[in-house]
Amino acid sequence: MTAHPLLALIDAPIIIGILIVGALLFGADKLPKLARSAGQAKKEFLVGQAEADEAAAKAREEARQRAAAQHADVMDNVEAGSISGESVPPPTPGSGTPTL
């Protein structure tokens, strides 16, 4: 993960200044509540992101299985003969089931 170039300009004095301005605007007693709610929001976001990633992976796997099933050879599940031993004729091109 790469950091944004503007984030490289933010150093300790700037962060301390932001905290001081925040304390002046919101009051010192509300800053812990704001930080706590921001942490909870981040946690919920990460949980939601993990759930979305899991759902996407499941959908990709189901799509892959459907594609594999569509491209599977139809003759893989056909036996060469029946139980009584009579042979099954091969399909004849151009002739199918007659329509009524």
C-alpha cells in the first residue's frame, strides 16, 4: 500500500496543531468521544469490507463453477452401454428427435 504524497507533508507539529484546534472547537471532554466513535466507525467499515470481500469471493467461485459446468463435456456422464449389455449407438449428425 502506498501513501499519498500529501500525507508525507504531515508531521508531528501539524498533528499536534490539529489536535489543539480540535480541542478548542469541540472541547476537551468531547474529544475522547469523537475518537472512540471514529474508531468504532473504522472497525465497522473494516468488518463490512471483509464481508463484502468474502461475498465477492463466493460469487466468483460460484461463477467459476457455473462456467466449468457449462463447458463440461456432455459425454463424460454417459456410459458405453446399458446394464443388459446392449450397445448405445453414437449420435448421428443431422438426425434428431422427430417433431410432431
